[in-house]
Amino acid sequence: MIDPYWKRIAGMHQDDDGTIGVVWLAHDEMSNTVHVYDAAVFRVEVEAVIAEGIAARGRNIRLAYRKRDEDYAKRLRDSGLRLVPETCADNDQMAEIISREIWQKMRTGQFRVERRVGDWLKEYKRYDRDQNKVPTAGFPLMSATRHAIEMLPYARAEKSRTAKKNNYPKLALV
């Protein structure tokens, strides 16, 4: 279960063949654990369907994307989605750094994937380094996960823990 106080972010990656991969993460800051709670792959789909598919999981969840996908992301923003204020780095060195960070979090139990996110798990099983290089083509969900982890500081919670709760009804006295 995802706590409404956990910060959330989504990551998007567009492959060269037009396949769009999107993952949704929740960050529990108390335990510093990242949870992958949803993922979607859109193959040969129209932009309106993709935008609605992303919005259905939370229109206010910020979407991380790489520089190369900036034009597409801006069209999604015009459809009402929220984007992170800056793009992800789009180079092999950063892909390597973020991949190692994810791997370390997985090994220490600070990166968890819900069982029902079958597409992500299937892709992860096929995900393997090619000549000591992080593969990017053909793995849209893994790349989208890297983008979301890189932009994790831009994640926002649905509710704030610091918000005051009034134990009385709001009334105006005249």
C-alpha cells in the first residue's frame, strides 16, 4: 500500500521505434525506500491515449523525461500533465551511475517492486549489460525507472505531514 505522505514521481522513456515506457514510483523518506507501484508500455498508440493513461494514475504526479524526449513531453504537458522542471541527463555515464544506485538500493532492500507490476518484472529479467554498457534501447521501463530515480528530488507527496489538522469545524463567528 502506498502511503499518501510518500513522495511520488513518474518517469517516461521513448524508444526509437516509438514505444513509450512509463513507471510510477513512491518514495518513503522515513526508510529511504523507493517503491515501483505501477508501469505501462504504450506501443503504437496515439498521443491522447498515452496522455490519458498517464493522467489516470495521477494527473499531479510529476513526469521525468530525458532531453531527447522534450518535445513529446511538452505535448503531454499541454494535455494537462505535470512535468519536472528540468530534463534528465542523456548520456551513458549518468545511465551507469543511476543504474548502480538502483542496483545498490535493490541489494539493500531500499528498492521494491510490487508483484502486480508484471511488465516491469519481465523486462528486468531480460535486462543485462552488453559489453559493460547499460542497455538503453529496447528497455523502455528500465530507462524510465532511471529517469524517475534521477529526478527523485522533484517528487511530491499528495498530502503534507506538516499540514495542521483542525479538530473542529471551520465556522465564521459574526
